[in-house]
Amino acid sequence: MALGSDGNTYAWGQNYYGQLGDGTNTDSNTPVQVQAPAGVTFTSISGGGLHSVAL
């Protein structure tokens, strides 16, 4: 996971449980934009093998 300089959040890797936050269960070797709720900007992110957290 990464916070982009454009204000967006990106994730990549395994996505079996939807942990990439892109609305799919498709793994990605390249960064995909996380779908944040309208008006929400994440300021802190963390992830592990089976989870992702964005605040």
C-alpha cells in the first residue's frame, strides 16, 4: 500500500479477500487505486498478509 502524492491511496498484491480495496478479488502486480468513500482522504495506512487498514 502507498499514499500517493496525488492524495490517492494505492495497493497491490494478493486480493483473495478484497484486501486491495478496489472492489474486486483479483490479484494485482501493479498498483490499483483504492476506492475511498466520497469526501474521504486517508492519512495513514497499514497492511498485512490478509488485511489492509486505512484511516
